[in-house]
Amino acid sequence: MVFDQQVLAFIAVAAILTITPGADTLLVIRGVLARGAKAGLWITVGICCGLFVHALLSAAGLSLLLLHSATAFAWVKMIGALYLIFLGAQSLWAVARNRDDDLDEMEVDTDPALRRKSDWTGFREGLFSNVLNPKVAIFYLAFLPQFLSPGDPVILKSMVLTTIHFVMGVAWLSLVAVFLGKMRAWFVRSGVRRWLEGFSGAVLVALGIGLALERK
């Protein structure tokens, strides 16, 4: 399989989806504002690794269960919604306590154990938020087959398309993380960071509530 017309069409559609702001972008913004650019990069990797989970589940037919089982869809949707609400509430709680994370960030940079823990926390947040989003599962189930032809090796081509989506997602969200990371010092000095962190937290909570209340 070479970069045929189907793959090129996938790249065009995936590019639009990648740069469209959503929960993933908000999660990266939240991480950068709270813990710096590195946290945003680890969240990015976690989010994009979740794409492979969805691709494998779709290829295995498990995502079909979500599509046709209202109970399974409702459970996964509720868990994902609660996780978004939890992450948003964390940001709101940090802002309410007027916590200063700059000292924590310095400690993380100098302590290898804390650095590994912080990296894993960011990766885990990104991965779980993506994997627990039933809309992504349904999207992969309905979207990927449109770019497969009869006779194509389904698993192989699905992984190739997902890898393309992964690279595009990492590139875009990394740009967001690095840009905000460079602006973070100004945000801290001007007091804008806490306002933005609170806003991103509130939007995550709203997205979680909206997901929980949304009908299939």
C-alpha cells in the first residue's frame, strides 16, 4: 500500500479534525498553564496514543458493541464524562486555593522521582480522556472504513492511517503546548494564568456535563 488517493483524502480530513479545538486542546492548555510545557507534551502523547487503542478496538469489532448497545455506550460515556468533570474540577480547586505551582514545577525539575511521576500523570490524563471518549470510538468505527478498499489488509492499513493521525495530532498539540509554554511566564506575572486555568477547568466541567446529558 502506497499513499493512494484514500490515504491523501484521510490526511485532508484528519488535518481539519486535528486543528479543530475540543476537549483535547483544552486538556493540553490546562496542563501547560498548571505545570508547564513539558506537562502539555506528555498529555499530548497520551491523547494521541489513545488513537491506537480506538483503532485496535475498532478493528477487533469491540467498538461495534458501543454502537449497538445503549447500555455499553451509556456506561462508557458516563465514565468519560465523570473523568472530564474530575479534571476540570481539579483546575477549579487549584485556582480557588490560589495555589502557586511554580515552586512545584521547580521541585519536579530537580527531583527525578517527581519528574517521572509528573510525566506519567500527564500521559495518563491524556490517554484516559481519549480512551474513555465513546465519540472517538464511534468516529473510528464509522470513519476508518471509508478509507479502506476491498482486499486491503484491514489491520495494517488501519494502523497506517492511525499513525498518520497520531503524527498530525502530536505535531499540532505540541505546537500549542510549546507556544503556551513560552507565554506561561507572562501569564503568571500578569495574573492571566489563573483566569485561563479556571476558564479551561470550567469548560472541561461543562463538556463533561454535556457529554453525560447528551442522548446517543
